[in-house]
Amino acid sequence: MIIGKLGFGKDDFFYGLELSLSRAGRTAVSVTTQTASACDVLLVTMFWWRDVYLLEGFLRKAGIRRGTGRPWIIAGGMEATMTPRVIAPMVDAVFIGDGDHHLGPILDDIENGELPQSPYLYRDGDDAVPDPAECDPSAFGMSKGGKRDVVRFEISRGCRFKCGFCALTGLKKYKEVSFDSLDPFLRKAKGRPVSLFAPERVVHSEWPKFQDAIERYNLKDHGQDVRLEGIRKIQSASATFGLEGISYKLRKVAGKPWKEKYVLDKIQQFVESRRGIAYLSAYFIADLPGEDESDWAEAWNLFEAISAAEWSRRLTFKPVLNPFSPKPFTPLHGRIVHPFRDYEKRWHSLLRRGGGGQWGFRLVETLVWGPFERLLDAIVTNGEERGYEVVRRLPAKLLKGKPPKAENKAIAKQILRDARRYGLTNEMLRIDESEEIPRSDVANMAVADTLVNIMAA
């Protein structure tokens, strides 16, 4: 049986699929639009909403569709687990959850000419989506290959923290891979670049052992992601953390209730503990529930405070703004977002100090999603089967790319009008077309406080 594999974006996103294939004792070949139809089974790994549009474009170009048996198309991964109803019309089945120990029997059934009977498969038209499969993580390594080869090792799965915007806590219980089980793999990778990944790797109960192995085996640690609390545990000069809320109020909504002084102290500790220039990348979220002008004023004050600190002369700072996308399996799922707010303009005004000069630290500018990207996200996240009616009618150039900046908003408005023809109202998509950020008022404070109480419960 010929098994094909397909994914989009970074090779990192193939990890779960490669792990499942390994546990099944199977191998798969990467496919193109020219070779996919030669497979008996096509396994598709889907990491985020953009992959839904890329898969549609791939299937069109390859000339293959579900229901033909050549190939049998099965989708899995994080996005498939979160939004199976919009994906199911494109494939023969969607696998829900961790596939580690379940892919083998599914492939055996197909090879024997039988319909797969896994309880974790969802098919278009099924009454209910099954609860996600949960598997214990286990020792495994995957080499990316190529010039920038990095060997990746999963050291834990799930998350101990309960951030309001993140699905990991809702999808998976926190479980660790023991150091002893991974040690032989680390030893074998001696002298190579590695990434020990987890939602929060430095809270692993055996993290000091991993740090010792990195030094002992002369491994080049490429892992940078860390929560702010553990930023000093990163040994390199670079780290990436999520600040999320642009203000203390919104950080509480996101599940990271850090006041400005705490944030400044942690950044200072990191910078001053590095030998030379420190490089920090920080993720922020725009459009969190309860956001108003006072939150942006507080973000300005944070940048002012960093700029005024003497230690910031040794800092290169890359702040990244991601507009909010309330995902399934999170406490904030179903909250209203505002895709037509011009957050890129607001963000660049902050990064450029309102057009009045530069901040006192080195700053790397970043782009922000516009209405087109945010609306396509909402269609996948909330559109379910009707969402696919929009996806399958989009022109190919919009499936794999984005329109020119000057046309971004107009095309988003047209797609929204088309979506309504298939019954997708603003209420169903959980969007509000208003473009202004509200002024500071008591109502927005009440929204934020309510959400904090809901997450605490």
C-alpha cells in the first residue's frame, strides 16, 4: 500500500504525523499535486486555519476528491481536531486528537479493503464529533533535514497553565516524556542542533537534566519559547515569550496577570544576565474582549518604560501583534472579534513612537493580519459545514495568497457578502464589523472582570 503524506508550512508541523507513522511501523512519501493521485492513502496534517485553504487549493490542482478511494484522504492535526466540520467535506475522514497509537489500525483496515472503524474518525454528515483521542507522549526524534537541520524532541504534551486564548489545556492533559527515555536519543544527536519542545519546556520536572545533557552532548539548543516566569532559565541570548495582553487588564483576560513592574523586572533580569546584546521576541494579542483606548495607552507606557531603562541599550526587541482568534476548547471561544479594525496602523504607530522618532532600544518591526486574513480565520473557526461552501468557491489565488494591501478590506467585505448567501451571518461567524476601538469606560472593565471570573471557575 502506498501511503502519501502532505503538510503545509514548516517541517516542524509534521512531528505528530511522523510519530504516528513510526508507532504504526509504516512509512509515507511526501506528495505533490502531480503524484498524490498515485497513493492509496493520503495523510494530511493540518496545524492552523490557513491549511484549510491550502488543502482546498492542493486538491483542486491535484484533481483528487474524497469518495473516490484513490486515494483515501484522511486529515488530522490540531486544526482538524478543532474545526472538523469545515474540513470533513474535503476528505474521507477527519481524525480527532492524538494519532500516536490509532493510525496503525486505521491503515490496516484500509489495506484489508475495509472501512476504518476507529471511534476517533469523523465523517461529513456524522451527527456528533467524537471527543479527541489522548495518548501519552513517548520518546521520539525527528530530523528536519536540509541545510538548517534540527532534530526535534517532544518532552511534554498539554499544558499546566490555563491561558484563556490557548486550546492546549482543553485538548490534552499535561504529561511528560521522561528524561531517561529520551537520553539515548539525545546522545545519538551529539553535536547537532536540537529543539526540545513543549508548550512550556522549562517547567518540565526534569528540566535540569535536559540542560545538563545539552551541555554534555554538545547539543546546539534551538529552543527559545518560554513563559516570562522562566525566562532566566533560557541559556542563549535569544528568547521568545507571550505577553499577550497589551495591558494588565487584558493580560488577566488572557490568563497571564502580570503587572508592568513584573514584566519590566523579568526583561531586565534577562538582558543583564546575557554577555552581549539580548534578543527578545514578545507576542501580543489585539482585540481581546474588553479592549479599549486605555489599554493602548498602557502599552505605550510599557514601551516608554523599557526605553527609559539603561539596560534597554543592550536589547533588541521584536514585538509581534496577533489579532485575537477565539478557538474551540478555550474559555474564550465564541467571543466577538472585529476583523475590520485597522490594527496594523495602530501597531505601527506604537512601534514608530507615533511618528515622533525612535525608541531607546533596537526594535524589529512586524506586520499584522488585515481584514482578509481575519475573516478567513473566522470562516474556518466558526463556519462549520457552511464555511466550506465559502472555501470551495474562492478563486485559487486567494486560497494560497493574500490580496494587495490596498484591496485587503474590499475583498474581505465581498467574501463576507458571499458568506451570507450560504447562511453565514455575522452572529454565526462571531464578528462585529465596527472599526473603532471604544473609548475607555466602565463597561469594558466589567467585560474583562467577568471573563477573568469565568476562567477562574
